Amino acid sequence: MEAYKYQKVDAFTSNTSIGNPAACIFLSESQSLSETAMLEIAQQHKGFVSEVIYCSSHKGIFLTYYSSECEVSFCGHGTIACMYSLVKNTESLLKCSEIPINTNKKGALTVYNRITEQDAVFISSPSPNYLATYLKPIDIAAPLSLCNEDISIELPVEVIDAGLHTLIVPLNTTPKLISIYPDEANLKEFCQKNNIDIVLAFSTSAVDKKHIAHTRVFAPKFGYLEDPATGSGNSAFGYYMLKHKLWDGSLCSVEQGGNNRIFNVIKLNFQDNIMLFGGKATTRIDGVYYY
């Protein structure tokens, strides 16, 4: 049994919002974990966090992401959680404005340190891939426990990959968006059948008008119904908004969440033709994990 530096960090916390929990395991230069071990540790965390992030410093900063079901191609909230904590608590990194990192599936990305100015870090999202889809509102309504007329016909349904295959679904009203509660098994079957990683439903009318939109993200493929605050999904949504002229790319924020919760806040900024998503994070547990 070996001891690993461990933190539970909630990403995209804002004021009193709960954020999105991630477990961060920091590997020293002499430590490594097999794929089997990383999946097993993630399975041990099922119901406690959405994903486990493994941060290695063997040759620079290298991140690998696992849910309880499988390795995840990219985990935005996990990257925010891990890097906010690492930058804030590492003197040499705190002095850097830009920090290169590598991810196991999506390659090189950049962390932008804005802790002093905005109490946040921003991450460059993977380059977008606009994927063809034949899905129509009539195909999507039932898996999301919606009626056909709940889905807008003024904006299209699209699939954009900015880290994960994200099905983007425009809804007509924010109250309907906030209140939906899909059946997890049915939605998982729909996602697997259509090669969808996550489903992002949105309304352009936020509850708090200082935000540009309200989103909810569902991720049953990864072993849980809903993601309470999402980096990759909202990055895909940022590209969607740019494409359909819903946003000019300047710094903005998106609120995310359903009924009976304080909404989490994700910041977006389109800078030098790169989508940045950002936020702060709160460390809840700081200790050691034995495996």
C-alpha cells in the first residue's frame, strides 16, 4: 500500500454554491498508477465525486481523468479543480501567467493564471469539432423527459466536441429547463446509441441577468445523471453561441444547475481564437489516499 497526496476540490464554486466535486491525486516523480488502478480508485469514489483526476509531474504537468465507468477524454471541471489548487499552493506556479499542461487524450493545453485578478484560473479548451447529427427535437424530447414543443425551433440542435461529444439542445423557457429530471437509464441508452458523451440543454434567459445563459448538463454515460458545473460542455456551448451570433466572445458567465440549488458559475472568454473556460475552486479535503 502506498500513500498519495490527495485533495477533494469543488470546481466552479461561486459565493455559496456547492460547485462540482473532483478528487485530485497528485503523483510524485517516483509514483505511477496503472490504468486498472486508476479505474479502481475512481470506482471507489462513485457517488462521492464526478471524476478522479490524476496529476503527474514526471515531465511537466500531465493530467489523466477517470469516472467510475471509464477513462474520460477530457474533464473541464477536474482541470479547474486540480490546477486552481496546484497553482494557488505552489509559489513558482503562482508567479506564472501561463502554464502549459498535457492531457492523456486531448494533448497540450494552457492554464491561464488569473487568481490575483479574478480569483480564477482559465483553461484553453481543446479545438472544436463540429459533428454531423441527424437528431431532431422529436428524437431528443423523450430521453430528456420533455415534450416536443419544449425544444426551440428557432435554434438548431447540434453536436460539438470541445473535449467531449456534446449534444446541445435549445429550450424555449428557463423554468422548464430548470425543472426537467430525465430517467438516467433511458438517457444513457440514448447517448450510447448516438455516440453522445454529454447532453447540454440551455436557455438564453438566465435567472440572474448578469449571466448570458442558463445551462444544464447530463452525463449518464459516465455513471451519474447530472454534472453540476461543466467546463467542456460549456466550452462547446461557447462555440455554439459564437456560431449563431448569441455572443461576441468577450468575457461572460453562464449559470448552471437545476431546481433547489444555488447555481454554479462558469466563465467563458474567446481569446486569440481559443475558447477559455474558467472559475475558482474550493478545497474541501486535503490529505493522503492509500492504495
